Amino acid sequence: MYDSAESNNSFYRDLPELDMAQLAQRLKQQVASRWTNGNCAILGCGYVGSALAGYWQSQGHTVTGTTTREDRVTSLSDLVSRVIVMKGSDVSAVQVLMEGQDTVVVSVAPIGSRVADEATYAATYLETAQNLLVALENAPTVKQLIYLSSSAVYGDRQGGWVDEEATIAPADVRSQVLFQAEQMLAQASNEHQKVCIFRLGGIYGPDRELWQMFGGMAGMVIPGKGDRIVNWIHLDDILGAIEFARLNKLEGIYNLVNDSVLSVKEQIDQVCLEYGLPQPRWNPLLPSPQRKSLRVSNQKLKAAGYQLIHPQLFAQRTGSA
């Protein structure tokens, strides 16, 4: 579901390195109330879920994590108290997962999500959402469900701004599925169980660094103008926002992107500049794939009190979302 430079590489030489202790202290300063030593479940321990599991476990929570692969049980066992091998489309497994939990984070994606067909998307997101609704009816201890969605639900806005009140216009069936899953889960929010939905930008961070994604384009001739706007969020801020939502019992839909508003050309040019790579050449006469371009506002989450850890994609850049 998500797309993704470690805070201590050259892009961040002007920013302090963030560790788990600093993250915990930062969140304590932001939060109005705190739930401690809770039972937390993470449905989907991929890139984001595994990092969250490690953080929560280090804070003394009892963490249950899930994976669809038996071969990941051993590695996940170092991060969580309990590992369950399951899929969100298994209603019985979802019910077992929810038992006795205080907070549940849903961070699912199809295996091979970039090439997953529409039926696989529906099974991953819609069936999971439906099963979560059923399980929540019989899970009175769950105080909050946090669902990680995508800003892809907004579709193509030709570089225009969108916020959480924007009319949803998914550009494809996969984005439509993501939006339908959001709508289903929003129904579960009530006085006793809060549902918070984050619409993420492209994810970057350790092992998903910008130079890894863009470096291969150095010196190449690239079709188009490179004027498409792409929104990003650092892994640290995904963890920070999830914890902020948990601590503040956040409810509703929030965009989760950083402050940078940069075109693809600006992003690739900056990567090449930082690493001494030859700049690519853009050819507007060559046909380029039609891709979404939009500026995603993060003002609602900021107004709720969350302070970004990595507000800018590049330390020397400025901008506001």
C-alpha cells in the first residue's frame, strides 16, 4: 500500500539522529494523556509494523504482531511478545488477535503489492476491514483502532491541494478499494472505541532511502517534464503519529505527509547533487506514464498537536504543506 533516507545520511547531516529514547521523550512533551503498559496488536508486521513493534515493545507494552509467512516468525519473535501467522481475510484469526487488546494498528498490504491484481486487493483490504468490524463488536477492551491508508485515495489533482475534506476521486480500482476500506472501518468509531485513519504519503527511511529509489536515474534521459508532485513521510513520523494518536485517543481521518512540496525533478536533482551523480535530462517530447500529482495538506494533524520529526525531505529545502 505504501511506496520510500535514513536520518543519519547526508540528507540529514543538519538534523540530530533520532533514537527510540528521543522519540519517547518527544511524544511525552506533545501528549495530554498517556496510556502505559497496554496490550497492543499490529495486524501486518511489514516495514512499518515491524518498526512499530520494536518501539512499543521497548516501551514496556505487550505486543502481538502478525505475519502471513511462517519464515518470519523467528525474526518477529525478537520484536514482539507473541507472533500470529494469519491473514486479515481470516475472520476467526482476526477475532483471536483482538481479544484483550487495548490498541490495534492495521498495516496490511498484499504480497507483491505493486503487481497485485484487483481481487487480491479486495481480499486484503475489504475482507480485512469487514472482519475487523465483526471482531470489534466482540472486543470490548479495544479502545482504539489505527488504520494506515494512503493519500492515493485522492486520485490525480494535477498538482492541486487536497485536505481531508476534499471529495474523494480514486484514479483506479486499487485506490477505490482503499477508500472503501476506510469507509467501512470509520463505522466502528464510537464513544468507547476510537478509529483513527492515516492517509500516508510515500514512505522513506532506513533501507528505503531516496538515493536507492532515484539514484538509478542519474544521467538518464527521462520522459516528460518531471513536474509531478509527490508527497512523502519518514518512518520516524509514522511511528510518532501512531503513538500520538494512541496517547491522545485521536479519532477521524488525518493526512500523514511531511511539509515538502517538491516535484519529481527537484527530488531527483537534489539526490544527484548530494551524491555527485550526473543530473538526468528530461525530454517533454517523450511520452511519460500518467501518474498522480497532488499537494497533500498536513494541517489537520498539526492542529491536533503533532510536531513532525522530519518536516522536510531535504534539510536545506523549505516549504509548507
